[in-house]
Amino acid sequence: MNLILLMGTPAAGGGSALSSLFPLVLIIVVFYFFMIRPQLKKSKDQKKFRENIAKGDKIVTIGGIHGKIVDVQEKTFLIEVEGGHKLKIEKSAISMDSTTLIGADPK
């Protein structure tokens, strides 16, 4: 008898379709706020950072190369790395500025 009360009866009527969709909608909303929205914000901040890079800024690439911006072009940067060598890299390869790394707490 208690099992029937917990499961609900099909004779309960109209709200069964809505009540079965509620958990699915709740999962989608939680997924959006904890997974999709932060990723979109991070992507937007990354794009804004790449657009504001200027000559003389110190950067770190996605591959971990540290360098200083020597020349800014439409889709690429020319960076100078240790030893005076210069590398031409895509704007999408920039990860962060090196001052972010310097200010970060070591773990």
C-alpha cells in the first residue's frame, strides 16, 4: 500500500506529463548555469584579452612559451623569446599575459 502512495497513481490525472518534464528541465537549467555559462564567459574574456594585446606586452602561449610582443598584425603576433629569437604565432595561440602568472598563488 505504501509503495503505491509513493509512486503515485495513474488516476492522479493532468499533472503527470508536467511533473515528468520538471526534473529534465531542472537538469538542463543547472547544466547551463554550472557548465555552459561559465565557459561562454571565459571565452568572451579570452577574446577581449586577445584584442587588447599591444606591442611590448608579455604573454604566455597555449603551448607554454613565454614571450614579449614585438609586432601585432591582423591575425598573428610576432613575439620575442629568450635569446632574442622571434616567433610568429596565431592570435588564438595566446593563453594569458605573464603578469597573471606572476600574481598567481603557487599551489
